[in-house]
Amino acid sequence: MAMLGWLVLGAEAVPSIWAQGAGDPADASNPSNVVEDRATHAAPEDKPLAMLGRRPLTRQHVDLVLGRNPALGLPPLDPAVEKAAIALIAKRMQALQTLRKLKMAPDRPAILQWIARAQQVDAPEDWVQRTSQQWQVDPDTLLETLEFRLAWEQYLSKHLTEANLSRHFQNQRSRFDGTRFLISLVTAPAPAGSGPARDAVAEQLRDWAQSVTPPVEESASWSQPPPADWHCDVRRWVRGTGECDPWIVDAILRLEPGDPPAVIHSAAAVHAVWLHEQQPGERPFEQAQDDVRAHLLVYLLDYLAGQSARELPLQSVSE
């Protein structure tokens, strides 16, 4: 883990970021085609877990983003953690694509210069080779990891400001001020990325959610029982930070008590959420700053990723 210390940004390890636009499929020299061909003939541990555009996301990328050195023989990941890591990797690849368009990403010489300074080495190329071998990743993957880190830091220096933190609090006050929401939440596991399997789960959940009414108390039964692998939280009080995924809170904030359920997607599942009641909070900005900062990081990453998500869609891999 120490080797990845310099890759940590805030509390998160920076993942492999190597997004490029897809090129001409007939051009055998195009990097995207080389990657795709490599995936086709990959060893089992290198088989794609998902596809980002035409690029495979493999176990190596997940291990890198989570700081898991494969040489240590670590146990298998929980599927939900793996799916969340895949979603984070995809967002950062998409964000890097956007940062490149904004000309905020460093070129290779600048990255190597940064390595020489940060690692205090005279031959940064050798350091890249050694580190990529230790972590069993491609050197280009490691370099693009650093490319994202440096570009992201530059972007945050301009946008993660006190003025923007205050504005973010005002724009989403009920997320941060301690407002409590009484919700029912049903979660159906789904593959990472878009695809027919996830679409089928979403359609099944949507049809079911529209045909039932949540129980009036936690111990009561649903009028139509959900499938056994779905998880149900009935009439649970939550706040806007720390108790639900940000994307679930996004849906809650768009609802009024008594509205039909919202069906939304997260990294590992599809969710149906009902809002039953809402109690306003009174926490001031000064006490909420840490939560505001944490969410603004997510918001900014989503904003950048969204600008390149269409050209680099995250898609599930058929079994």
C-alpha cells in the first residue's frame, strides 16, 4: 500500500485512467484496437469486467483503484465493492477525457518530470517500469493514472473554492442541513454498466414498484412480495449525507411526500425509492462544510464525466 501513497487524493486512491476516443476499427495501429485485441485473447484474470467504450476494464484496474497489490494474494472482492470500483474508474476515465478536451491534462514529459520530483529519482521511466511490474499493470495505465491525478488537482484548484462550497450548500440546503427523510427503499442487484441484463432488472423493478404500496410499518409485509435477492428498507429515516448513496439522495430531493416511486441506477444495483415524510433541519453551513466539500468533489467528478459519457459509455459484459 505504501507504494500507492502518492496516488492518494483526499481519502481515495486514484484509479487507472486511460480513456481515449475510439478510432478507425480498420487501423490496426490504433491504440483502442490494440487494447480490444488484447482483451479478446486475455488470460482469465485479465478478462473484462466491463467495457468503457471499446476499452476493457479488468481486475487489474479494480485492484489499482482500491490499492490492492495482486502479489499479496488478497481474497476476492465483494461483488458490490467491485461494481462500485468499476463505476468510479469509468467516471474518472470519462472525466480525464473531458479534462483533455479542456487542455487541463499534462503531457507525458510533464508527468515524467513530476515523477522525478515527487519520487526523487533521476530516471522516471525506470520508476514507471518498476512500479507497474510491482502492481501488475501496464505502464501506460500507470501514467494515465498520474495524468488524471495532476489534471484533477489543477481543476479542483479552480473550482473547489470557498465561494463554490457556500453556493453548493445554498443550492442543496436540505441535503446538508440535517433534514430528515422518511423513505422506503428497494434495491435490486444489477450488473455494472449499461446493457440488456441491467435494463431487464430496471424494468422488472419499475413494474413491481408501480404495482405495490409500501407497508405502513417496518414489520408489515408488502402487498406483493419482492424477489428474494432484492433488499427492502421500509419506512427508514435518513439524512442527506452519510446514510445513502449520493445518487439515491438526488432522487429523494426530487420527490415530494406521496409521489410515485423514483427508479434510479447506482454502480451495483437499481433502486426504487418512496418519500413518505420530510422534517427540516437547521445545521448551518459552518457545521456542514466537510459534508459539502465531500459532495462537491462527487458533483464535480460527475459533471466532468458526464461530458464524455456518451462517447465512453460504461457497458456490462455478457457472460
